[in-house]
Amino acid sequence: MAQFEDLRVWQASMDLATAVYRLTLESPLARHFALIDQIRRSAVSIPSNIAEGYGLSTKPQLVRTLRIALGSARELDIQLQIVGRLELVDTNFLIPLSDLCSSVIGMLTNLLKSLGSQFEQW
């Protein structure tokens, strides 16, 4: 893989970050400043860490940043669940975002496994 932009996980995480950021601008969620700040940070962190890992050009650094991206994706997943429980966003908008987030988590997990990372689920 010559460029991180060619990775499906990076493309999906960019779609996720863009959709999440737009959602926080337009919904009743926008009034909850601390929550939207955390949601935005988590969402933007995912593609940013993938890009950073590729930019550092070593396998150990790539694995490290992919793990950080995975942590951010899991964090975002929980934050979306909290938004749903608080009924701050219509579930018709939230379900596709949650599904995309789950997909990104799966792709990151598979990428880490393919890189031989000692990745274990607890």
C-alpha cells in the first residue's frame, strides 16, 4: 500500500468523521458542548491516527497509531450510544453512524491482525 488514502478503513473513517461532525452542527446535540467536543475529537482522531502511522513509516509506529485509532473508534461508539440513550438525535440518523463506526472498528481490528499485532480481545 503506497498511500494511506488507498485504505478502505481510512476512507470509511473519513466518512464517519465527516458525518459525525455534521450531525453535531445541526442537531439538538449542538447545545451539549462538552459532549460534542468529545465526540468530534474521537471522530477526527480515527483517520488522523491512521494517516500519522503511515507518515511515520515504521511498522511499530503504524501499529501504535492504529491501536490509538481503534481506541478512538470504540470511544466514539460509546458516545453515540450515550447520545441515543439521551435521545438527543433521531435514531434514523444515529443507526447508520453506529453501523459505520462498528464497521471501522472491524476494519481496524482486521488490519492490526494482518500486521501481526499482538491484538487480543479481553
